Amino acid sequence: MLSRRVAKEPIVDPSPHVSDEIRKTTCYMCACRCGIDVHLVRDGEGALKVSHIEGNRDHPVNQGVLCAKGSSGLMQHRSPARLRAPLKRVGPRGSGEFEEITWEEALDMATTWLGRVRADDPKKLAFFTGRDQSQSFTSWWAQAFGTPNYAAHGGFCSVNMATAGIYTMGGAFWEFGAPDWENTKLFMIFGVAEDHDSNPIKLGLSRLKARGVKVIGVNPVRTGYNAIADEWVGITPGTDGLFVLALIHELLRRGAVDVEYLVNFTNAGWLVIDAPGTAEHGLFARVDGEPEGAALVIDRRTGKPASADDPDVRADLQGEVRLADGRRARPVFALVAERYLDDSYAPEAVEARCGVSAKTIRRIAEELHSAAFDEPVVLDRPWTDWRGRRHDKMVGRPVSVHAMRGISAHSNGFQTARAIHLMQILLGSVETPGGFRFKPPYPKPAQAHPRPHAKCSPGEPLSGPHLGFPLGPEHLCINDDGSPRRIDKAFSWDAPLSAHGLMHMVIANAAAGDPYKIDTLFLYMANMAWNSSMNTSAVMEMLTRNDGDDYVIPHIIYSDAYSSEMVAFADLILPDTTYLERHDCISLLDRPICEPDMAADAIRWPVVEPDRDVRGFQSVLLDLGARLALPGFQDGNKPRYTDYADYMVRHLRRPGVGPLAGWRGDGEGAGRGEPNPDQLERYKENGGFFTSEVPEEAAYFKPWNAAYQDWAVTMGFYDAPQPYVFQLYLEPLAKFQRAAEGHGPVTPPASKAERILETFDPLPIWYAPFGDSAGEAFPLHAITQRPAAMYHSWGSQNAWLRQIHGENPLYVPDHVADEAGLADGDWAFVISPTGRIRVPIKRTGASNPNTLWTWNAIGKRKGAWALRDGAPETTRGFLLNHLIHELLPERGDGQRWSNSDPITGQAAWFDLRVRIEKAEPPPTGRSEPDGGHQASPVGEGPLNIAVDKGSL
Amino acid sequence: MHPAFSLIIFSSVSGVGFGLMAMLGIAAALEAAPSSSLLALLGGMAALGLAAVGLLASVFHLRRPERAWRAFSEWRSSWLSREGWLAVATMAVFFVFALTWAITGRAPQVLGIASAALAVATVFCTAMIYAQLRTVPRWHTPLTPLAFVLIALATGALALASVLAWFAEGRGAASVALVFLVLAAAAKVAWFAHARGATLERAGASIEAATGLVGRGAAKLFEAPHTGSNYLMHEMVYVVGRRRASALRKVAAVLGVLVPLVLLLATVAGLLPVKLLGVALLIQLLGIFAERWLFFAEAQHAVSAYYGHR
Amino acid sequence: MTTLPPEPQKKLGLVIDLDTCVGCHACAVACKEWNTQGYGAPLSDQDPYGDDPSGTWLNRIHSYEVKPEAGPAQLIHFPRSCLHCDDAPCVTVCPTGASYKRAEDGIVLVNEDACMGCGLCAWACPYGAREMDGSAGVMKKCTLCVDRIDNENLPPEDREPACVRTCPTRARHFGDLNDPESDVSKLVAARGGVDLMPEQGTRPVNKYLPPRAREAAPFSASCDAGSATQEAPVPTGRLAWLDRALARLD
Ligand SMILES: Nc1nc2c(c(=O)[nH]1)N[C@H]1C(S)=C(S)[C@@H](COP(=O)(O)OP(=O)(O)OC[C@H]3O[C@@H](n4cnc5c(=O)[nH]c(N)nc54)[C@H](O)[C@@H]3O)O[C@H]1N2
Ligand SMILES: Nc1nc2c(c(=O)[nH]1)N[C@H]1C(S)=C(S)[C@@H](COP(=O)(O)OP(=O)(O)OC[C@H]3O[C@@H](n4cnc5c(=O)[nH]c(N)nc54)[C@H](O)[C@@H]3O)O[C@H]1N2
Ligand code: SF4
Ligand code: SF4
Ligand code: SF4
Ligand code: SF4
Ligand code: SF4
Ligand SMILES: [Mo]
């Protein structure tokens, strides 16, 4: 049968035409912001149409690769769910019944509502934005408007990561830093499924694999990165802090600590006052007792207190001194050693709780020890520190760590993230070769960030930026009676260090009128009626709640690009363009796209014109700003900026510093310079992005490196060098503890004092996630993960991605399934203290034995996203959110805390505790609860797709 | 494998047609065919008609039937192509055979032998389309062509007997049909015996072998590539319910073998009028449909290993 | 053409590293995107916004749980596309000659103009590498990006398959597996690349690199796979090491 013969083959053209033009811009199928080459072909009429999208090989973020979402951009661009024109609600909220109106009508309506609020009481506007990347712009608008109620999504996302990192070391995981992929010799990754740095992490892992570097994945679920990790630690959710503190116990026991690093670059030697009962207990002893003075250390030569700033002083890390005023003080490190060497942090003491054996903990500590100290990375690269001391080499501890929401989305996430940073710092592996590195404009310590502002008055702008980093109770945004100034209660005693706000509390608080009622809820790019809210069914009820005269939230304005669930719950829709149709600015003032070795920013620009009556939201916001005559938005009574592109070029935040760092002034300026009218053209010529290399000498030790500090100033990150040392011990937390004890002018009410005392420990601690209070009736954990090939809710309109993830089973560990009598395809009730869902299940042997999990945000409401009513997303897809309440169960005194980290307000999605019971398949054939139905303002999609170049 | 209606009709009905051609040809070769032009006409039309209906059904299986003519090109390697050639050749030769018989009133011997040989070869080729596939372990056995040919001959013989009955000479043919029925049933029993052991695993298509993950423990599908369905799953990862399969197996045995067997025995024994054999044929055909349905539906394809089947 | 050509001099194919693949589907979507407007008919989708969405894909990513005797299951991602077999049964069964293997480089292709949509080649392929397009009714399969790898309209660095170009973990490699000196051949040799379903007798060109050994040590009395480790020497005096370290700095 296998006769072989040479035969005539059809001729295949090896070089078919590829495309007529390539336009380089930035992907926005997720917030990773990869560079893309958009290939366009001319249609019959000569118009350019998108044919396909590839990764930009020159781009610093993705180096040419794209993820599944990025490659499916064509289907997003052609999505039937794209909004077409401004919409005014005509049916009841939630019904999806709208009427198309003109932009003039829409802007009129918005101006009227907003104008009234501004003149009356600006705080009655709550303006919250999602994962847009224009927060420096939207916050500027909100500040000019004068409402204190502005934040982006960080509060429900990963603020624990950001806050713990910035307070501790002036930079964070998330996308603000990265492992030194080239040099690291051991990599630990905690609680990451995808993260924002989707492609960079994958590219990094591939480099580790190529070099045979060991990867340890700490995660209750063994998918994705954890599947390819050389070792998987299937930890019990919410216990990483304990696990890491046990590692620290072991490292201390072994002396696996970089003492020189601690002495030089951290506050390990700083003296902490030991005077229980006084207002200064736990604060740093400072020169002359001045609150702003330099900290004191024990000078090893004299054994006496001396200024930490004195370049000749070498601090001792142990011992104890009496200060001039007679009080006792001890170096931070002595407290560290004392605390973590305690037997309560011994591996044996934590193994049962963490689900990781003592043997494993010990072995990992040994591996950390050996990777860091047996094979240090030594670069022959002299550098000078900020004290003027010259170092002839860069010595690094090649242990690197990354962590994300598996750590941060717990109510103990802040302290857990701190514990991880403590471990990294003890090993001497932050900002050293082979360790974890910051991406410019980080490092930037908390004190270099602003403080939060929330005082408002009618018709006036806010006194300063909304968000910031409080350094003590005096920086809270509270009224004299202690009540919160902000609708989300950020920077109040509920969540003092909530540096990103608490977007997840806005609707619940506004509906409850607690702390006050609002008039207008203005949302941008966040599907708050659905997957980004806890307790989704209740939130839909809150949005439609009517107190007789009107909805309790009287006006809702929303900007979306697609027919999402949230659209149906708004009164006025400002339809946005898609990412290929607008200008955007990925700015250093915002969440930039830098790499450790380079500063970088980028633009989006309309590679195709919209074919619908839609407008870029930022341009609309500029228009609204001008109509409302907000300061900075007008020149005379003419709008200052024609559109967002104009703003991107001409706006100045500080003298010489604007949204874009590249080609400023005469076109040569990097970082600083006057606006350059040709700037956007230069970006386009360069592939849509700008980079500026960090000088070699400045590449490591950035917080202390004079060369880096100087470079950062020339780049405009800050106006003067900002050297600082890492804060193992966090004095601001001690200040909150003292306030909780009643010291100082600003003190918490008694009901909140206890929790602050317990959780605001200035050294990392572990406490059980608050969700554990559910008790024994809820023995299992339930968590979600990001699927690599789907982005929250907005991927489901994508014809290609939804074939991959059209529904989501609940994954149930085999032994749990056995006990509940569950087989693949069965349905089960999953019950939390506040809710019950009925969903399809699938068994798994690759997860922590007590953890159920599912893919995030696959379930959809009927009628949304231009999908048909029987779409699997609505029948078998589901949200875990229904089980997660935004409030913790009532306490003895009738109070209900927000289901968040008590320090930062980070939403504690992963604290969820549940039990599972077998269920009959639902009679309706749909997972429960049924989210209801909305009419589609955009109709339904086509029955077939076959896109070829001819049919574009 | 997906039990496509078109393929069930194709293989069973064309089988009857070619079986009838073979039987008519053999009858001619053995000089056992009555010298009746009407018989030649009726039998010839029936045989050609059945074959044509079957082949037509198979064209419905094609997504681009307008290109069916291209199927003749690859006879060197493709059993499907060979089948095409042979079907056409068989029908042409048989047409000449039947026409000569109708015109002359006498069945031509040589053409009869040729028709019979070609008809058997055609059915053999049809069967080889399936039997050649290593990917479908149940099919990949010489028993497949054996069973196909014997079933075609059995149904052909019964068809011949049914037609002959109208010429009052059916009992001999009925005995032949009886013999082939028994042979066909035996072949199919042997085939089922083979099928039972023809697992994916034995064909080297376990999940482990399919993924190269051998020697690491038992592999199980965690996630199919898409939650949505696809061509492969429709076409090759067809799963039959066990209850449904066992019911259909009974249908196949009872209607395809037992009932015709009893009827044929009764006819041969003179207990039933030969004219009723047509009924037996129809019943048998229903049984064959069931058998063919099972032939496809129960066949596991190697690719189903990727979808977690063992 | 349906007969196979004599052994090609060049055997172009893919090497897929199961140790590194994170199952992200990037390659599958990039493949869909490139090929939907590339070689032959577009890769269509049926009911794309409805109850049973499906479509034609030339590369699909499965994942498997492999349960070792002791310890928790391991998860392995597995991309599946045409292996461009040396003894390609999909070619020999094709009645029309539409399915063929190129003599020059061994790439297995379908001449869509000749394909009658019978589906037999898909039946013959053990790997599920062929899918009939729901709209065009012709057989689609991985072309190894024939319209990229020698395309003079692409810059030289882009003359590689779309899936290889995009894979963010670099788990996919493209090259000549008949040339022992090629990077792919060396990789296969070094990592013990395997054939899938060798008993099917297809002699695949593409190779898969098996996952390297893994450790997994979630706690439970029975499945603690953590390798034994000797106790660290406990220094005398709790922080004796600290004194020494500090003294070194002085
Ligand atoms: N159970 C559970 N829930 C979670 C999480 C979890 O882990 N588990 N994670 C939480 C986290 S971290 C996050 S960040 C949230 C994310 O949740 P959301 O912020 O709600 O994210 P999306 O679902 O992507 O919705 C964003 C909205 O933006 C719209 N949009 C998309 N592109 C554009 C555009 O170009 N312009 C405009 N104007 N709108 C656009 C989309 O159509 C969609 O309606 O979910 C949170 N919810
Ligand atoms: N493809 C894709 N990429 C995305 C997104 C998306 O929707 N799709 N969303 C983007 C957004 S908004 C965000 S915030 C980031 C988030 O990126 P990730 O941080 O990767 O977010 P999650 O998917 O929530 O992953 C949380 C991980 O933590 C694990 N986990 C849960 N609890 C614990 C625990 O207690 N300990 C440990 N060690 N692990 C735990 C979960 O199993 C999961 O693997 O991803 C961004 N990137
Ligand atoms: S990770 Fe993917 S979706 Fe996100 S920006 Fe990059 S290519 Fe686009
Ligand atoms: S993988 Fe399948 S389609 Fe590809 S050559 Fe081998 S048998 Fe043919
Ligand atoms: S489907 Fe097309 S390529 Fe496949 S065997 Fe049939 S004619 Fe040949
Ligand atoms: S080589 Fe090309 S056609 Fe084949 S799987 Fe990769 S992208 Fe798809
Ligand atoms: S792109 Fe690479 S990592 Fe992702 S599924 Fe494909 S082969 Fe695996
Ligand atoms: Mo997020």
C-alpha cells in the first residue's frame, strides 16, 4: 500500500501577499500591553481592513510573542457586541432597553447631572474606573471635578501586593518588578495563574527552563505555571504567610542571611523604642527625639546610639541600648530574630495548617540558602552608593520570587506579602543580580508618593490627589467624628492603607447610604454589575433598588465598548471605541510597561477608524471637563485639548514632564522636555513605543545606587534623588497600633481598635483569613483562576476564545468528590455562609485536597455580549462571586466589616469557605442562581464566520 | 465513529445490490439461471437500482459531491478510489450481462462470472476502506472484508430468492441464501469476537501512547482543548450508550439473522410460500441497518484517546 | 500524488516541549488567525455566538492529569497538530489525490481544489490532525505554514510557523528533523524526543519532548514526596553566625 513514487504536485505559492500595510500599536486584549503589528489589507473600495495581528518583535514587553487573547484581536475588533451609539435607558434598570441618542444629547445629559452635583456637593459623584490605563488622566479629571470619590480597580485587584511592596521596599510584584531572569538560580512563584505580565512571565520561564533553573510553584492548584514548575507546593489557601515565616525561621536558624546587605540597605539596624504603654512604643528612636529626624542605630565601634545616616557608622544588628531618655531600644533585626526563631514558626508547628510537610519546608529553606549563598552572582560592575561609597562589584543572591493574587486576595494578604518581602530581603536578593528587580519608575518608597486627599467643597477642585500612602493616622481621610470621607471608606479606620481605594464597596455603600448617599455613579470599563462585584445577585438588586421616588443611586453613567452586563444597569451609555480605533497613552505617570533594564512607555493610535458612532472615552472626558468648566480643561472658555491625542502631547503634569516620555522638546528629550507636536508621529515611527535604557552601572541596587538616582531624576521620575532603605519593620503600622491604644490626636473608635492592634503588626505576622470564621460547616476552600485564553468577562464575545472557554466546571479534588458521590458531569450545590450555587463539576487530582476551584468570569447573563440565550456561558457557566459576600458575617456588636484586608481594604476573594453537596441537574438546565435576562442593544451575532482576505 | 445515515445506507444497500449481482452472475455461471428475460430485467434493475441508491447515498456523505469524479484518480493507493472504479466496472459489466440476458433470454456465462467476481471485489474494496484503518482497531482486521462480502452475498442471495420466487423457482436459491446467512452470521460472530479485544490500548492508542506520556502513571483528560465541540468529536469521538448498543445488537441478531433464518428454514422446508421471502429480505435489511449502525457507532477511533477515552 | 513520495531529503517539522508548555493556547489561536486568511479556504466558525459554538482549528491544546503511583497528579499540557508523518496514512487513503506529501520537504498538504470532502483522510489520521471545514467542506490541516516559511514577502526572521513565532514560552521549535545537525534534531537527541503512537506505524516527523521529573510535596502522611534532607547544623548560641558575619564587616 505504501508504494512510493515521485508525482506531480500542485504548485503552492511559497510567497503569497501578506498584507498591504502594517501599523504598530499596543494590544489591549488585556493589561499586559504587548506591542502588536496590525496587518491591514485593502478591501474592494480601497479601505484598509484589519487582517491579522502579530507580536512586535522589537517591543520590550513581548519581544514578538502574543498570547491567545492577543492573537484573537481580529474577533474582538469584529465583535457583534460592540456598542454602536450613545444609549439612553428607556426600560427599567437591568432590562437592557435603550434608545440610541446623539452624542450631543448624551453629553448634554451628562453635563446637566454632573454640573448639578459639582455645584451642590461634589462628593455625590462617585467616579470609578476599571483596568483602563489612563488613571493619571482620569484621576486628574476627578481631582478637578472635586469629588473625593475616585479610584480605579486596584482595591479589588491586588492592592495588597502594591502596598506591601511599596511600604516595605519601594516597589512591588504585580507588574512593577521582575525576577532577574538571566541570572537567577532559584525561582519561587506564589499564587499566580496569569498575572498582568502574562507574556513577560512566560518568556522568563522559558529562559529558566532553557538554563535548567529550578522553579518552585506555591499554589493550591497545579495548572499553568505550576504545572511546569519543577516543584509544586500545593499549599492550603491563606496560609502562605505561615509557610514563608517558617522558611524565615529556618533561614535564621541556618544563618542564611545577607548581613552586609541588611546593614547597608535596610532598617535592620534601626532602633525600635521598647516602652510599652507609651505613645512611642514601637516607633524608631530618632536623632534628638525629632519625629522627622534620622533613625538611630547602635554604632558597632562604640556600642552607643548613633545616626543611621552617618556614613561612618556601622550598625549593629543585635543587642540593646538605653537611649538618652533612658528608654530601652533594640535593633529591628533583634526583634526579627527573636520573633521568627520562636518555635511557633518552626516547620513542625505550621505543617498541618499549611498542608506542607515540615520536611519539605526545611528542604526548600536549604535550597534557598544554597542558591543564595553557595553560588552568588558576581558582576564585575563597579558602582557607587548614595553615601558615596564605591563598590567594585555587584554581588547578588540569585533567588527570585514572584507573587500575585493568590497572596493578595486574602484578608491577611498584606502581611503575607510583607513576609515574602522580608524573606527576599533577608536573603539579600532584592535589586541584586539574580534576584528580584524593580522596573522604573520604581523604586519609589511610600514617603515619595503622595498622601491621600478627600476634602471637598462645592465647585472647587480637590485639594490634592485622591490616592496615596498614609504614613500614620494623621493622613487618614476621615471627618472629625471619625466617619469616612470617601464613599468606599478608603483611608478610614476600616482600611487605613487602602492606597487604591475599595471599588468593590462603592455600590453597596451607595445603596445603603453609608456613609452617605450619592447622586451619580460614573463608571468606566468595569463590569460592576457582574464579575467584578462580590455577591453579584445582590449588587444587581442594589443597582435597581428604588426607594419610592427614584433609584437609590439616582444616576448611573457608564462607558463601555461592548454590550456587557453593566451596560444594562446604567442610565446613560457613553460608547467607547475599541483598542484599535483610539489613542491611548501607556504612561510612566501611570502603570507603565518598563522592564528592569529600561524605562518604556507606549501609545495606542487609531490604526482603523471606527465604523460606529462611538468616541474614545478619554476624549469624551476631556469634552465633559470643558463643558463643566473644570480647571485645566479650558483656555478661556474654549476646550484646552481637542482630544486625548492632543492631551497626550501637550499636557504637562510638572514642568517638562508630560504623559509621554519619548521624543520630547526638539525630539531629542527623554523623560523631560517641552511638548513636541511631532511626538505621536515619532512614536508611530518607532513601533508605537519608546524606551530608554537604564545605564549599566545603574541596573542593580537602584534604591541606593547614585547612578540610578541621577538617571531617574533626568528621566523625570522625581525631581531630586530619593535614596532610602528597605523597611523590614514598618513604623507607620506601629503608629496605627499606638492610635488604637488611644495615643495621639486621631484614634479609632473602640469597635475598630482591637482589630487594628492585632493586624497592624510592624513586623510580618500571619493570622487566619477572616473567611475561616465560617467554621467547621464549611471545610473547603473555593477559589478562581484566570484562564490564559480568556480575559474576565470581555473575552466571551470573542468567537475564538469562547470556543476554548465557553463554560467552566467546578474542579473538585478526587477525595472530596468521592465523599460527596460526585462524578464528572454531575451537578453540585456549593454552599457558603451567605449563598448557594448549583453548578456542573469535574474531578481533579491536581489540586490541594481541600480546595475547589474554577476559571474566573466565564458565566454570563442572558442577553449580554450579543450571545444567544442558550449560550453555554449562561447555561453551564457560572460565577463564584455569588458565594462571596462583600461584608463579613455580623460580629457580636452588630458590626459588619467589609470582606477585605483590614490594612489595605483589598477584596478578600480567596478567603471563601464552602461545602459541597451533590445536586440533581437543575430543572431549567441552567446553573444557579439565574442572573436574569437583558435585552441586547446590539442584537445578536451572525450564524457563521469565515473571514478571508476577500471578505474583509 | 459517527454512524452517518448516508454511510449506513450506502454500505448496506449497495451491499444488497452487489450481492444480488454476484448471485445472478453465479447463477448464470452455474447455468442455474432461468431463461427468463423478465427475470433478467427485474433482477438486473433491482441489483443496479440498489447499487445505485447505495452509491448515491455515499455521494451525500461528500461535502463537495461535485468533485466526486476526482475519486477515480488514486486507484494505486486508495481503496476508496478502487471501490469507485470497481463499482462502475461492475455495474457496466453487469448491465451488459443483464441486457444480454434480457435480450437473448439466456444468461451469458462469462459475463456472469465477471459480474460476480467484480461485485465481490467491489464489496471487498468497500470493506477495505474501513479495514485498512489502523486508527479504528475494531475495523482493522481481515474479518471486516470477510463479513462485508458474506453479508452482501447473504442479502444478495435472499434478494435473488425473493425475485426468483415470482418465477416459482425460489426454493433452491433460498437454500443458498440460508447457507450464506449462516456463513455471514459466523463471520460476524468472529468479527465481534475480534472487536471485543480490539481496544485502543492494543492498537497502541492508549492516552499514554497518544501523548507520549508513557510510564508516568495513568493519564486522564483534564481539559479538552475547547469546551465547544468540533468536527473530530462529531465524527470520530462518537460515544454510544451501552444500553442503546446492546438493544441494537439484539435487533441486529434477531432481524438480521434469526428471523430470516427461521423464515428461510420454513421456506426451504416448504412450510412457507417462497413468495413471502421478500418480507424476509426487508426484515433482514433492517437488521443489517442495525448492524451497520453498530459497526460505526461502536468503533473507537485512535483520536478518542486524546479526548480521554480508553 | 496520493502515493507517498520517496523519503524526502528534508523533513520539516515541529518539536514541542511538554516540559515547558503552559497550555496557554497562544499557538492555537495564532494558527487560527494566520491560517484563516492564509492557505486555502478560511477556517470558519459555526454558531460562533450561539449555543454550540464550533470551528475549524489546526492546532488544539489538551491537558492531562497524570497520576503517579504516589503523590498528587501532575498536569501536562499537550498541543496537538499534524505531525507530517513519513508514512502518512492520510495521504494514501485519499481517493482524489488532494491529500499529498511534498517530495521536497515532507510537508503534508491538502490541495483544496481537488478535495471532495469525503473525510476519509481524517479517519486515517490517528492524531486528529485533520478537520473538515464547516463552511468550505474541504479538509483543513496544519500546513506547517507553507505560506510563511519561505515567504519572500515576510522578513527572514518571520519565516517560521505562526505558532512557533508566537509561543510565549518558546516551547515550539521548527526545523529539519532529517538533518542531525539542526537545532531541532539536537534538541530531540538531548531531551529524548518521542514519537506519538509509534505502533500506528505512521513514523511522525514532529517530536515531543517529555516533561522532566517533577517534585510535588503537598502534605499528607502517605504522599509526602519531599526528598529527605539532613538537619541543618544548629549553630551554638542562637545567632552565633551573626556575630561572625558582623565581625567580618568591621
Ligand atoms: N470571583 C472572582 N471575582 C473577581 C476576581 C477573582 O479573582 N475572582 N478578580 C477581580 C479582579 S482582580 C478584577 S481586576 C475584576 C475584573 O473585572 P472587571 O473590571 O469588571 O473586568 P471585565 O470583566 O474585563 O470588565 C471590564 C469592562 O470593560 C469593558 N471594556 C473592555 N474594553 C473596553 C474599552 O476599550 N473601553 C471601555 N470603555 N470599556 C471596555 C468590558 O466590556 C467590560 O464590561 O474582577 C474581580 N472579580
Ligand atoms: N489571561 C488573563 N490574564 C489576566 C487576566 C485575565 O482575566 N485573563 N486578568 C488580569 C488581572 S485583572 C489580574 S488582577 C491578574 C491576576 O493574575 P493572578 O494573580 O495570576 O490572578 P488569579 O488568576 O486570580 O490567580 C490567583 C492564583 O492564586 C492561587 N491561589 C489562590 N489562593 C491562594 C493561596 O492562598 N496561596 C497561594 N499560594 N495561591 C493561591 C490560585 O490558584 C491562582 O492560581 O491577571 C491579569 N491577567
Ligand atoms: S498578554 Fe496577550 S492580551 Fe495581553 S496585551 Fe499581551 S498579547 Fe495582548
Ligand atoms: S498527523 Fe495525521 S494528518 Fe498529519 S501526516 Fe500524520 S496521519 Fe497525516
Ligand atoms: S477529504 Fe479530501 S483530502 Fe481527505 S481523503 Fe477525502 S478527498 Fe482526500
Ligand atoms: S505550523 Fe502553522 S499551520 Fe501548523 S500548527 Fe503551526 S501555525 Fe498552525
Ligand atoms: S503557545 Fe506554547 S506554551 Fe502556549 S499552548 Fe502553545 S506550545 Fe504551549
Ligand atoms: Mo485584577
